[in-house]
Amino acid sequence: MPAGPYLEQALLNLSLNGTAFTPAATLYMGLSTTVISVVSGAISGITEPSATDGYARVAVAASTTNWPLATGANPASTSNATQISFPTATTAAWGTALATFFADASGIGSGNVYFYDTLAQPVDVGVGVSPDVPIGDQTITLT
């Protein structure tokens, strides 16, 4: 799961220009029913399910409980150490989740995307389904 342009720029500006950057204490994992890409230096293509159908981003606090310290090099990486559970789709299906992302805001369509990726196996989310992200399923990398 690569970093998005917002985080890449913030880290470079912090490291090379001394520009202040305070990372979010909590990131919010979201699902997208479309593939996410970067177009002209910005995240594009996030389509989240509707909140009226029970969808909400899931809060994941920045901690060593949720994310062990990164290891390795080129890329350095860490993976989720706890299961991430979305609420249940209630009144209508959410569709097929094709991608996941982490943003610094809980509201649908809001915030800066820190990380994003396409799912290796799309997930169909019908009424009554509560999507879960198993331990170790989301690997965050920096190269």
C-alpha cells in the first residue's frame, strides 16, 4: 500500500525544508468501489459507499498495537497487527470493494489520503455483510 501524494510531499517538505508536519493520531480506513489512482499529482477515483446504507470509515489509531514498528528497507514496511472491522451494510449493498485507503478524516469524501491500494481480491458487500480486514492484510510501504 503506497503513500499518497499528500503524505509524500509532507514527508519531503519536513525532511528537506523543515516544513512542519504533524501526522494524524488516528487514520480512517475507507473502502472504494472504484480503483484509486494518482492523476496530475492528486488522488483520484475514490467512490465510497453511502452512509445511509451503514457505511462508515473505520478509525485506526496510530500505535504499536495497531501498527508494529516498520522494518526492512526499499521498501520499509509495516502491516496491521489488529483486525479492522467495518460496520454492517444495512439497507442496501455497498457494491464490490475494489480498493482501500487511509485518510486523516472520518467523513465520507473528506480528508487527505495517506495510503491507498487496489485489493488483490475484490470484496462483494451485500446487505448484512460486515467486511473485515484480517491481521497482516494491509501492508504499508515506503520506498
